[in-house]
Amino acid sequence: MYQKELNILKIKNRLRERKIYDENIIDLASNDYLGLAEDEEILDKAYFHAKKFLSHGAKASMLVNGYHPVHKLLEETLKKLNNFEEAVIVGSGFLANMALFTLGRKGDLFLVDSEYHASGIVGSSLTGAQVRFFEHNSFDDLLQKSKDYKKFKRVFIVVEGIYSMMGDKVKKEITSFAQEIGYLIIDEAHSVGVAGNKLMGITDEYNLNPNKTIKMGTLGKALGSYGAYILAKKEIIDFLINRAKSIIYTTALSPIDTLLGLYAIEKIQNNLDKYKIEIKNRKLTFNSDSLIKIIPAISNKVLLRKQKALLQNAQVLVGAIRPPTVKTPIFRIIMRTNINIDIISNTIKFLGQK
């Protein structure tokens, strides 16, 4: 039924497949920035904590009886660390982004960075508000696209803290402007654990106003687990709980995933200096705003060939990202703090060769 289309993707070197990789490879493709998904101490703490409860499953929607004491515990921890009034745990970053666009109503305006995550692009197609996209990280284009903002009831400027397929950081002037004219919605999936004085992301680094900011973060990147959360004013969180279908009609996050995220946060906060030194070294060494390094590839064919050669000869795995995820093919290297910096350097040199 779809074989012809699949064959075309294969010819274009764009066919996606699931693969199970040897656990002993050097993983520079994972978003596990700090290596916490491999931390046995965190796993043990989460497991023994979960064992204290009769129920260790998610059971139901949070609004039925799926709201577990550990959900509340993580929400309270996130609120305190990030200085926000309220929090809600969500099943995934994709679901969280879908929820955020529920905030828009007829007469509202969303101004969205053109490189915003695909989940947000999907969410933006479902809102009753007007949606405009501005050129990636361009303050000038944002100003142009928002000239008539005063005619709208509510204005939301939507950005990522660190852009997952670019590796760059949102400009501070964009975040400041968003808080002047409305609300900033910031996806911190790739900046939590990587940026800020407490490694809580760009909201932390830029000291953004929590009353004018709606923050989404994930447990599945630097926190080494699965799931997501939204932080905002209580009024906004209450609205989402009552109106966002991706929160109301989805099963709650499992307690064990929640606890893995909780103990990852604890580990980060207890070892801030250590992680900040490792992160700073990588950012300076590789001239990056983040722990993501992007190297362009000539073609999909070359991309896949070099990825395969690197894996076979050096046991190093990197991300090989192809259209339509990106406009042109790229190698995406995650400069994880638990991987030797010389290995990262050699990998980047190899991939940068013609």
C-alpha cells in the first residue's frame, strides 16, 4: 500500500529505520548530555523509592487517579529550583508543546521561531489564534512580524532555549522583548542541565521573569529519564489542566520515570561545579553555545557513509540528520560530559574532512 513511497525514500537515502546499537559503543548521538541515563546511583534511588508505594504504575490520567505523590514531589522541586508559581508533569515533550498552543484563543497571536521543534509546529496548526513564523533567532524579523501586536488580546513569543538542530542559544533581546509585549514560551528541552547558574536552562541564565514566562522542560535529555513538565503562573497551569487535551486525555507519567528525573536533578544540584566545568570546557574548546555541534554533510549518501565508517572503525555513533527534519543533511554530535574530550575532538575532525 505504501511500498512505492518507501522505495522513493530509500533511493533518496531518506528511509528511516530502527536499530539496536551495541551498548559498548561511544555514544555521541544521545541527548543524555551529562551521562545520567547511565548512572546506577540514580537508578537505585529511584527504584527503592518507587518500591515504597503499593502502585508503581501510572494507572490513569492525572485528572482521574493517576496523580501520584512523586508527581507532586517533582513538581514542588521544579517550582522551587526555577522560582515559578506552579508546575505540571506531562507525559512527553511532544505532548507538552501540543498543550502550550491551547493557550491561544481567537484574537491572540503566536510569534514562533521558524526552527521551533516539530511538536510545536503541529500544535500551532491546532490553535484558534493567529500564528506567524519569524526567521530563526532574528530579532529584526520578529520586530517586523509583531508591528501590530497591540491589536491582539494576548501575544506569545515561542522559542527554544537551545535549538536542537542548530545548537545555538536564543538571543536575550528576543526573550526580553517577549516579556515586554506579552508572554515568552520557551522550550528548554536542550538547555536544562546545560545552561544557567543552577543548570536549569536559559530561564536561569537570563534570569527571566517567571510571571511573564511559560517554561517547558523535559526529563528525557540531560535528566536521563522520560517525560516533561510545564512551569508558569498558577492561573496558566490551572487553565492547561482544564483545557489541554494532551494533559487531560493521556495517562500520567510513570512513577519510576518521575523519580529518575527527580534524582537526576538532585545529582546535578549536588555536583554543580563539576558539571559546569565540564560543560564550559566543551563550549570553549569547540566554540559552541551548547553541547551540540553541527557539521554539514555534502549529501545524504555521504552522511550515511561517514556515519557508518565512524561506527565501524572507531565504535563512535553520531547523529545523521536528514531532510525533512533539517533543510540539508547534517552530522549532529552531542559533546557529552562523560565522554573524553579528545574522542569528541577526533570525531569532529573526521566528520569535517572532505
